[in-house]
Amino acid sequence: DHWDTESAVAKMHLDTPPQRPSECLRDSDGVKIERIVDFDDFEVHRYVLGGGAELELPSPQEYAVLIVIQGCLPLGACGLGPEQAVLLPNTHPPLRIVSESGELSADQLIFLVGYPVKAGVQ
């Protein structure tokens, strides 16, 4: 009863600033790649693979952080599921990724990959 909640709520700004649209890097053969973050020090790409789509993810120049959002990414003996991540060093070989077959959007494989950006090199 002693908090001035109504006054504080009246002063809140809950609207988020407008988001810049993501940059589409590829949209073909069931594979969509978008640059969703482009900062001075790092960038993040979102990969969306439809059912049965294939992609070869090249070895990172320095390192990369990969996190699965939806589906199962076949990596190693167990693979990675949603909210699981892995650090890929520059010595990691390219990844051949095949999304499981299916037509529904729930069958899509969605993952993010973050890469460092060197000054003057992109």
C-alpha cells in the first residue's frame, strides 16, 4: 500500500524501438540465411532449413558460437537440440547439415551462429 505503483506505471515506456529488418543472405533450395545482428565486434546469422534441406556450414575463420532454436542439429554422437549450444573453433571441419524431412514449419531446423568480426575484414 505504501508503493506508488500507479504513478510509476504511468511513467513507463513499454514500446520497443523499431527493429531494422534482417538482411537476407540466401533464400533458395529450402535454406534461408539472414544476418540478424551486425555489430562492430560480431554478427549473428539465422539459418532456417526446411524439411530435407541441406547446407554446408564452412569452418569459421576464428571461431563461432552455434545455438539451436528449433529442431535437432546432427552434430557428434548425440546432436544438438533447442537451447543447446556449441563453440566451433577455427580448426573444426565444415559441417554438412541435413534437416529431417517434413513439410510442416515445425519440422524446420532453426539455429543461430555468432561470428566475431575483425576490424576491416568481413
